[in-house]
Amino acid sequence: MRFFNYFDHIYVNHLPYRKDRYHATKTWLDEYGVQAQWHKAIFGLHEIDNILENPKPILDQFKPYLDVKFKFAREQFKGVDQIGFFGCSLSNALIVLDALKNGYEKVLIFEDDAQPTPAFLEYANSILDEMEKTDWHFISFGKPHKHWNVGRFQILEGYNHMSKLVKGDPALLHAYAIHKDAYEHFIKVAFASLNKPLDIAYARTCNKVGLTYNATYPCTFVQSTNFSDIQQKCIRKEGSTMNKLPMVYEQFRSYSLDAPNS
């Protein structure tokens, strides 16, 4: 598909034991013929501490940012939400770090509960046309419509689908693209922001360093309704069309399809 072929590489940020998400996401990726790299997400204090003890994946230029963040925050964790923010930031930073190491110019990143909306099928080509003529650095494909209703995003002049963040804080990283010019800042922000969601930290700082935060309209990817590892309960996501019935945790863990380990 032309939209997916535009990117040099596609990642899925994935918790290997969440085989339910693997199966659901791999199903639609296969339908579109998408070859994605499944990247093991960071979850839990033990995995966060492993990065501290074995920082091999971290390039030297970013280690000071990582050290500062952990020195201040490691003993400040209070509750699973804060640990979740930290793990999410670190997981996404490691993906972008991999893109940087491999010299990819532009990459597409999904969380393992992302799913395309009907709008994606309808507008994928026209969205790509506008991306190709836009000097973009970060694009979210998953902004709920409520963000538009409060005026957080403004359509660019002469465009139908491409917008820019004008006020407020976004808070979704389940489907986004990032350009090589933004890699280093994105990684630094991930390591240096303490307990804020990563895309909020990026949105608050990107303009200061000459980078942009864009989003496409209408929403083309949503998160599926499923069990939240952070909140430990089934969360119904806005716009989701799958997994609408609550399921117990053990059903997720015992899903029969094997998921990749990394």
C-alpha cells in the first residue's frame, strides 16, 4: 500500500505477553501487506532497572540525559501510572534510537493496540499527498475528534487533512510518524522529562528548537478497547470497534497465538 511504502521502516511497540494485542494488530497489518518490526516494550521497574544496569542500547551522547532522569526519578516512583509513563517514554525512545542508528529517514510507529479507522481507508492517499508536500517532523495519526472540538489543532492553510498543534497538550502515542530531523530531540525529551507522557513533553518543547507537531484529520488510527497493563482494568477507547466486552486478565495471558519476544 502506498501509504505504508512511504516510510523507511515500521515499528510496533509491543509487550510480548500481550498475545491478544499481537494477534489483533498482526491481522490488520497482514491485510495491508505491512512488514513491521516488533519492538519489545519496557514495562515494570525490573525492566527499567535493567536499562540502568546494562545501558548498551544507549548512545553515549544521550547517556547524560538518561542519568539525570533516573537519578532524580528512580526513587520518586509512586504508583503504577508513573511507572507506566516512564516505561512508555523509554520504550519509544529506544525505538527512535534504533531508527537513528540504522539511518532511517522517516519511520512509522504503532502501539500494539492500534487499529485503522474507516477514515484511513478513505483518506490514506490524500493524507500521504499532503505529507509529501509538508515539512513535517512529527505527525500523530490518532487524535480523537474531541481535540478538534476544543481548538487544539488547526488545519494548515490550503490543506484538507494536515494540521498543527496550536494549544493544549496531546496525549497519544499509539500511531505516529517521526522524521530523522526530530530523532535526537525526541530521545533527549524522553530521557529528560520526568513523569509526563512523552508526546506532551515533545509538544511543549518542539517549537523552541524549530520542530513541528502535526496531526492528520480525520482520526485514522484508534486504540482498541482492551485490558490496560498500567491501570489493571479493561479500558474502553474512544472510537474502538474491537474487544468491546471486558475480559479477565488470565484470558489475555493465555491467548493461544505465540507472539514475538522482541
